[in-house]
Amino acid sequence: MEALIKNIRERMKKNYMSQKELALRTGLTEATISRYLHGTRRMSVKSLYYIARALGTTIDGLMKGVDWSEMYD
């Protein structure tokens, strides 16, 4: 999950996007975004889709370098 979080943070930085802005663009709460980015909550596929769309990429784009076994521990 670390690689996924890193990819999301890099995209946010590239797009000059704060957690608050990402929350607004995805319809998720700021608290939820924060929990995802701190790794204390797992993302659903639906949330991952909204995040990818808000960051101008795809789920595949965010999943580059992710160890899939981390996602299902």
C-alpha cells in the first residue's frame, strides 16, 4: 500500500492539490483522504477510481509499482 500512497501523493504534488482539494474533487471527506494517505484505512475500488479521476489518471496509473499482496493482507 506504501507504493500506492506514494503515487497518490506524487500526483497531488504534481497537480498542486491539497488533501482538502482532493476531498472536494472526489466527494470523499477530508478525514477519509487523510486516513488513506496515512495508511490507516484501506481504499475501496470505488474510492480509488474517484481519486484517480480527480488526479487526472487511471487506477492503473496509480497502481504502478504496487505489490498486490499488500492490498489483501
